Amino acid sequence: MLEPARGPGNDQQVQDVTKITCPRCETIVHAFPPEFLEVAGDRSDSVDAELHIVTKLVRLRGDDGERFTVRDARGALTCPACSQRIRYLSGH
């Protein structure tokens, strides 16, 4: 099941976070857009900082087991729980 995550207000970055249920392990994954890393890289001016941010993000767990990751430039992501590669097309 694919659906956009809902957030307070009309913040575009929040709206671009996608809530995906992994087809293999059924974990709910909140996938940030690839632009998330661009913002992180611009602010830190470091690829190592981007890697650090992504590493921290994929290790996070929500109260109900939900996980977090960043989609790649093609829209695909890897489930942080089971490593299933998931192709996601946003439709815009």
C-alpha cells in the first residue's frame, strides 16, 4: 500500500515523505525524498555528514515499529527492516 504521509500545515518536504508498507515484511516505512540529502549536504558541505544522517535515520524506530529511510533519485528504497528493495513511483 502506497500513500503520501500527512503532516501539519502545507510544508512540501513533509508532504513528499511517503508512507510505504514493505511487501516482504509488512513494516511501515516512511521514505523521505532524495532532496532530503541535498538539503543535508548543502548545510554540512560533507558527503560523510549525509551518510551519517542516513545511517541514523534507518536505525530509528517509531513507537509502533515504523521505520525510516530516504528514496534514491529514481524513487526506489530499501526496507530498513528486511533489506527488500522497493520501487516506488510517486506519480508526479
